Amino acid sequence: MESENLESYDLITLATRLFSSGKLKEAESHLKTALNIDPDNYLIYLNLAGIYAENRNYSNSVINYKKAMELNPYNAEIYSGLGFICQELHKYDEAIENYKKAVKLNPENPEYHVNLASVYQEIFDFKNAIKEYLTASEIDKTDYKSFVCLANTYSEINKFEEAFKYYEKAISIAPDYYKAYLCYGISKSESGNTKEAINFYHKAILLKPDDAKIYIILANTLVEENCYNEAIEYYRKAITIDDRNTIAYVALGNTYTSRGDLGSAIECYRTASKIEPDNKEISLLYAETIEEYTATAVKKIGDEENK
């Protein structure tokens, strides 16, 4: 059946499925067809707004959210969507205002409390962030992601024992959620317990072996422990996963520099510089290491001649 002959409800349903599978253009097309059939259906504007937000076309997204709001001012999802856009644009006061409206309209939805908490956390209002994360976790005691967010917030204000308690809760609910172990490890490291941190990073890697970031964080911690050989191994694993990760190349180069292997460091910085030729910090690091390597080589030649 051609899309033009479908009722608007069927088109919205089809568009939702297409959106879920990442076919945004097709979803948008079906919703625009639905508008011709049913121009006063707020759900059409709401779904269009979601598509534009996904494409970071925030101006069109806001237009459609506001149109949906005119047609149905009591739908919490509209205000949640507007809150997200304001947060993305760093309009934090407006984000808080919209998320609060979503919470007021549907206080039993934990996602709205988490969204509001994330803005508070972003502006360093940790007291209100903790309050909203706790509310979300009380509404849904199986929401392990809320527990991780809550733990991260406690960790940010150096209340590590509280943080550890909520990481443990998250892991007890979702033992296969790798981010819980990763964040737990970071918190352990920040509290000064790097050995336990390393154990948690290894657990995260077992669950998510294709995430280069975990290998880099683990390697950074190993460097702190002066375990340079192991650190080099994990930086190289990160590069194997993502061979354009300049953070891994620079960190690997720094580790070689710490070991006095300037030749290997130069190779790492050179590769990073090729990937990000406009990165002045990398270019400077590359140039300085070449200069140091050259000076060391000249000194060595001079010492040998004076023997």
C-alpha cells in the first residue's frame, strides 16, 4: 500500500519504526505525508521534532516541539525534548525549566528526573543532582544507570564511600554493564586506590573488549604505578581498535619519553600530528621531542669524540 493511502496513525507508527532503525529521512517523509492528512495531530510534530533533534537540527526541532505544545500543552515528552535541546545548547536555565515541567506533568517517569539531574550535575549543583538521581532510583529500583549516575556525582564531590555503595548496587542489578565497572574504577583511582581501579578496568574490558577508551584509562593508571611495559601494551591495544585515536598515540609517546625512548616517542607524535595536523599542542610536542632527541644525539657524539 502506498504511504499516501495510509491513515495518519499508521504513518506515525511506520515512522516510529523507521526512526528506531536509524532511517531518519524515510521517517521524516512519512510524517510529512501524515501532516497533509492530519495537520492538527501533535504526535506528528513531536516525532518530527525528535528526528530533527537527532540530526542536531535544533532550530527545526524547537519549531516542531512548540507546534506540538500548542496542540497539546500537557504532554511531558514535549518539555523533555525541549529540555534536551536547551541542555545541548548550554542554555541551562531553560533546560531546567523545561525538565521541571516534564517532571510536574509526569513525576513517576524516572527518565525525567535523571535528565533534570544531569543538568544540575553539569552546572555543579551537586545537591540537586543527587536529589533527582535518588528520586529516579526510588521510582525504579532496578534502574542501574541511575545508580551509576548517582555514584558518579558522589565521586565528583569526593564522597567516595557513598559512591562505592551505589556502584555496588548498580553491579548487583546489572553485572554485565561494563560502564559500572569503568566508572567504579575511575572513582577508585581518584580515591587513591589504583590497584583496585586496575581490577575494575580489567572487568570492564572483559565485558567491552572493543572500547579503546577503557584501554587508554587502564594504561594511564598503569603509568601512575610506573608499570610502563604494561601501559605500552594497552595503549597499543587501543590503537589496534582505533588507529586514529590521537589520545592513545600521544599518551604512548609520553610513556616512551618517560622511559627515555625518544625515537619511539617521535614516531607516536608524528602519527598523531598526521591525524590532527592543525593540533598545535601535538605539533609542539612533536617538535620539542625531535629537538631533545637531536640534542641528545649530538651530545652523545661529542662525548664519544672526547674519549
